Amino acid sequence: MKRALKIKVCGMRGPGNIEKVAALGPDYMGFIFHDPSPRCCRGIAAKVVASLPDEVVPVLVSVDMPEVEIVALSDLLGISTLQLHGSESPDLCMKLKRKGFTVWKAARLESAKDIVALEDYAGAVDAFVFDTPSASYGGTGRKFNWQLLDDYDLPVDFILSGGIGEDDVEAISSFPHPRFAGIDLNSRFEVAPGVKDEVKLRKFINEIRQLR
């Protein structure tokens, strides 16, 4: 491995499952606030997010949510890391950064043109989350073509998302890009939408940690 990878488990909903997954020690835990998603956790109690161990950073995942709502929801839940998964502009990303948020911008990669289109975000976000194109947002269970990133040269770290599962340890360990900063785990580790399989996650996280 070229660098220590961060691990994010996304699409969490139930307090009991959240507590058990948090005990596995991921670096980040994602909470989706997009009503059409089967993993939407709108209405989650602030005390559930506050109960996370200090080393597990909560991430608010939204899709084209208005700035005022993002700020209000983040304040309510005590979340300062944002994953913007829609068509949010570089200007909005920069506004949120200036308010003190850590801002990740999700991008669905289908061709090299999709990477070129991200140039305007280079100074406005802290990281990209690269995902698989689909009619919905996330949770596809499918990987995009990671070779699209061979020529990625923007000065922004990225997290790989989309269809990462138990059998991907070798592919992750051999992925050489110097800006590769982390992985995002979701549907391939579920027993139902929003309910993670703790046994599968524990095994996978332990294997990834051994690569560090």
C-alpha cells in the first residue's frame, strides 16, 4: 500500500446497528439524508450520532440539499463533514468550506470527461468520492472502471465508492494512485438496506487494516 487508507461505512440507520458497526473502528460513518434512498435516516436522534466513539467521524450525505438546510441539520446533529452527492456547484462547496465544514464532493465516473469536469472543484473541496453511475444515488452494488483514474492528476485526494465488497482486498491493495485516500463501504455489506452485516465488515476491515 502507498498510504494508510481511511474506511467509511455509509448508509447507517438503526441505533443498534450503528453502535455495533462503530465498535469495529471505521474512520467514518455516513448518514444519508435523501428521502428517496432506502437508507435515508431522516429523523435520527442527535444523541445517536453523539454516541459515536471519538475516532469515528460522522458524515452527512445529502443530494442537492439547500445550503441553509445543510447547515441547520449539521448543527442539529453535530456533524462537520459533508458528502455532497448531487449537482452541487463549486461555489456552494466553497461557501460550506468557509463556514468550517470538511467538504467531500461525490462524482459518478463513466468516462475521462467526467474527471475533466471536476477541475473547477479542485480548490473548493477536501476530497472527491468517486462512485458508479446510476439512475439513483449510491447503493448500486456495482464498481465503476477504476482504470479511469490512471490519468487523474488533480491536487485532491479521493475515496473509492461503488460496489466494494469482501473480495476486493487484493484490488484495493494493488491500486497504486498516490491520491487514493480511502474506501466507502455500503450495499455489499448489508443484510437489508441500511442494515450492515457486522461479521462481514469486521473481517474486511481487519484485512484492510493489515495492509497499512
